[in-house]
Amino acid sequence: MLVPTLNRTETIARLNDRARHGLDRSAKVVMTSNLLAHLSDGTLPGQVMAQAKVMRAARRCTFKPDSPERDFAALEIDGVPAFVKIDYFDPDLQFGSEDPADASVTRRVVTIMAREDY
């Protein structure tokens, strides 16, 4: 039985999903301090809980048709408007990736930010 091949856009989207879900060990996840400040009471436990809320929201967010690579989404976390954005870099995080569809030459950075941080 033949396995259908994925087109380039769907390949990138699936790699982005892996990064957003924490399954890509080479990916970096960044949360802005402003977003965390909106969600935390400032205590260490509050900050940890805020980070957990942000990750849960990023993993569950949905994407609109104008983001076929699933690299940008707007969402709300406990009433705070936020964005998830995924960027593609070379393995050293110095330059943009030559081919975001090739996981061997791409490091993904998932940035989760408050809307005003964009």
C-alpha cells in the first residue's frame, strides 16, 4: 500500500505542530515576560502556573485558513489576548532556515506573547 506524500506546506505545518506541542527537542519556546506578568500574581508558584497555562493554550490553539503552515495564531489565555508565532532558523539560530520543511536544517522558535508585545 502506498503512503501518500505530504505537500511542502503540510510538512511544515506538522513540524510546527510538533514544536508547539513540545515534541521537537531542538525547538525553543519563548514566552514574553509581559504575558506572564498578566497571568501571574508575581510569586514563584504563580509564575509556574502562568507558564503552564500558556503552554496548555499554545498546544490547544486553532489556526485560521490564512495560516496553512500553522505558524501564527491569535488566542486568549484567561482573558488575556495573545499570539503564538513560529519562526524558522538555521541550526545555530543565527540566520533564517534555508528550508523550513527540512527538520535537519531548521530550528523552530515558538514565541507566545501578549497581543501588545507583537
